[in-house]
Amino acid sequence: MIKKDKWAWGWVPPLYFAEGLPNVIIASVSVIMYKQLGINNTDITLYTGLLYLPWVLKPIWSPVVDLKSTKRNWFLVMQLLIAVMFLAVGLTVPTQMFFVTTLACFWVAAFASATNDIASDGYYMIGLSEKKQSFFVGIRSTFYRLAMVTGSGLIVVLAGYLEEMYGDNTKAWSYTMIITGLLMLLLTVINFFTTPKFESSLEIETEKPKAFLEVFTSFFKKPNIAVALAFILTYRLGESQLAKVAQLFMLDDLSEGGLAISTENVGIIYGVVGLITLSAGGILGGILISRDGLKKWMLPMMLSLNVPNVLYAIMAVTQTKSLVFVVATVAFEQFGYGFGFAAFLMYLIYIAEGASKTSHYAIATGFMALGAMLPGMISGAVQNWLGYDGFFIWVVISALPAFLLLKYLQYPPDFGKKSSTAND
């Protein structure tokens, strides 16, 4: 029989890398791709924002993942489908109707990715004890974000390099997406061999819900759920707007209020500097929560997520030409995101506690996605209205509601804290 916590260092990193990569390709790299293929900012943020809808709606079909087959089977099939869709994007970029056809492929990939999230998160909660969940939340968050940095960093560097090589953005992005599809296929193979078959070895079927309706009603009957959902919706209110526009800001011409940084350099900044600082922030966040519990670190982690946004406002107001300042800002922001997101993930795990935790976690993350999708969709229009300088000032202000809700949250102060008597 395979016990909980078995081989966790072997399967948690690649599983969450495979969860993060499609997310960043669909939600972030597509933004850069469409920018370099001539689509305007308003259309980019609107239509790529809509691609986040499957993450919002995933609670509707999350009980199916509980009721049918195993979590492992679900995420392996979904990862394979995502790989096929990315290959299809690469093949359709050179066509005349590329905007429609690639969006269609991204839509299919988005639904598959949202389902992959449900299954992967459920597998994580099944395969690890609570103390290991709190310890690995930093590792999990780090590899998820490493995947995002790989997408918004290294894959963008590749695209920029190919743009320079061919002098043709269409060809460059076609090849880039084909390579991305092959990378996703490789991750699927790795996860096939590294993930143990927990569900066939452990008696976990008793936690499966009896009916779809029971899943939803039991979630919304949780204590203090209204405040919890408001907090989830606003936790990333500023960051979700910044995430859509930050790289557009770096790529745009000086005459448009941007910094006129090349595609390749933007990729290097996120792919090298972001990689290092994100890793440090995510791992440190998980370790500190595991040591002290969630309560002690919630406020510092919220601050770390939002304070770096002030530096983006300074860059926009000054239109700095200092690459050192740009790199330092990204480093601070990526560290802050890795550190701050660890608290958010742990709070979502707390909300999902109890029966049907896989579906309840999916519902909680669906609200998280809604809190990212709606601000992201309008971020391009807000930027066009306020300019980059006014936009980033607005992003800083947008962080305030979550801080106002913080004192009304109810959760055990030591939630996530490793037992002093437990063995590692």
C-alpha cells in the first residue's frame, strides 16, 4: 500500500509545473504574442481575460472529477489535450484568421487546464498529510510560479530570439508555440512516471460527494463564508490588473508611455531574475507558515504581494531608462508574489477542509479566478483611459479592500503549523 507523503519530492514539483505552464501560456504569454502580432491593448486584455472563464466556472464540473475515474487519470488526459492544443496554436498562427483560430485553441486548452487544476489539487490533498501540505505549499507555489516564469520568461526569450533571427514575428511565434506544445507533452510523460497511484491504494472513496447539489450547498454553509469569499475575490485585485499590463508596459514605445524594452530582454528579466527571486520567496513562505502557522504571516505576506506595485507606478511616472531599476522592480515583485501567494494558497486549503475537499477547493479557486479575470479583462481599457502612470497608481489603490477585510477573517491561528511532535 502506498502511504500518504510518499515520494512527495518526486511528484509535487513536476505536477505543479505542469499546472502552472498552461495557465501562464494562456493568460500571459498569449498577451505578448498578440501584442507582437499587431492586436491592440484593449482587445488583448478583453479576449485573453475571457480565456480565464473556465477557471471561474470549473466548480460546475468539479464534482465529475470526484465521481468519475481517478484524479491521476484526469490530470494525465488533460495535460495531453493541452499539449495538442498548443501545437494547434503554433500551426494556425500563420493563417489569415489566426486571431479567431488561436483563441479557439486557447479556449479548449483553458478548459483542459482548469480541469487539470481540479485533479492536481485534489491529488495533492489526497497524497499529503496536513503537515506536509503546509510544508509543500511553498514548494508547490514555487514550481507553479517557476512554470509561469518559464512561460513569461524563457519562452518569451525564445520568441524574441526567433523574432530577431527570422525578422518575422508570425514565424517566430508559430515555432515558439510548437515548442511549447512539445514541452507540455514531455511534462505529461514525466508525470505519468512520477505520480504514485494513491487512489487505488488508499481508502478515499468515502469522501466522494453523494450529489452535485450537496457539494455546492455544503460549501456555502461554511462559517463566515461571505467574508471569506469577499477576501478571496479581492486578495489579488491589484496584482491581477498589473499582471495583464506589466509586460505590455515594458514592450510599448516611449511615445505610448511604455519603456520600449525588447521582447528578448523582457523574457530575460522574468526568466532569470524572476526565477531566482520567485523561488526564494515561495520556498521561504511555505517554510515560515509550516513553522509558525498562517496567522502570524498573513499580513506580512499580503504586504509583500502589493508593496512592489508602487515601484511600477514610479517606473511609469518617470519612464525610467535605468534597466537596473526595472530589473530590481521585477525581482522585488516576483519575490513578493512567491512569498505572498503562499498565504493565499494555505487559506484556500483551509476553506476547502472537510468532506468533498477536492470540489470545495475547486469552488474556492473558482472565486479566486473570478477575482483575477474581471479586473484583468478591463485592465487594458483602464490603462488606455488613465495612461500607464495613472493605471499603476490605481493598481496600488486596488489593494486596499483585502486589507480592510483581513480583521474579519476567521481561521485557526496555527493552521498549517507543523506539529512539534511530528516527524518530517
